[in-house]
Amino acid sequence: QVQLVESGGGLVQAGGSLRLSCAASGLTISTSVMGWFRQAPVKEREFVAVIDWIGGSTNYADSVKGRFTISRDNAKNTLFLQMNSLKSDDTAVYYCAGGLATYRYNYPGTNRRVGYWGQGTQVTVSS
């Protein structure tokens, strides 16, 4: 049974930083395309970032590019999302995702299958 458990969310002022973690069990993240998504109130869940299992290639949503960094620690089987220069628009529940079909998740016409989801962690940015 695959479990993805997020942590690190909280309340932060605009301009601040947070680091989210996603501890995986039942899934080896070094051989899986992993990603982060978020869902703000009354909005659909949206893509944030993805990291490939081969070579560690990454992709980001335009809204977070240059501010967020996705990474992984294979030894700890843990995925991270470093979030800097946070804005009020970043307020959302952040979800860890595993088993994505491709790291080109945000490309037009790509396969957007996601195998597993975490339960989410709340990030609130106060302005």
C-alpha cells in the first residue's frame, strides 16, 4: 500500500519561505516521477512542480518558476518543495503526488495520469 505523507505547511507572511516534505512508503521515489500540486479555495487542483526519476529533470508552473524548487532525498525516500518569496496567491492545500506518467506533466497534450496522492498540507500566506 502506497502512502504519501506531507508535512511542513503552516502560516507565513508574504515574502517568507516554507519547506514542504513528503515521506513516501510503499513507493520508491527514486524510480517514480513525483510532483506537487495545490488547490486553493473554490479553485481546481493545479500543477506546481514535477521531478523526473531519471536525471532529476524538473518542470514548474509559470506561477512558481524561480521561487519554488522541487527536490528529493532518495536515501530518505522523501520529496521536498522549497517555497521562497511566498505570495498570498500561493495560499492553498499542497498535495504530494507519485507515479506520474511523465515529468512533462505541464506540456500540452501530455499524459496527465497520477498514480498516488497524499492527504495534503495547508499553506497560508498572509499579506
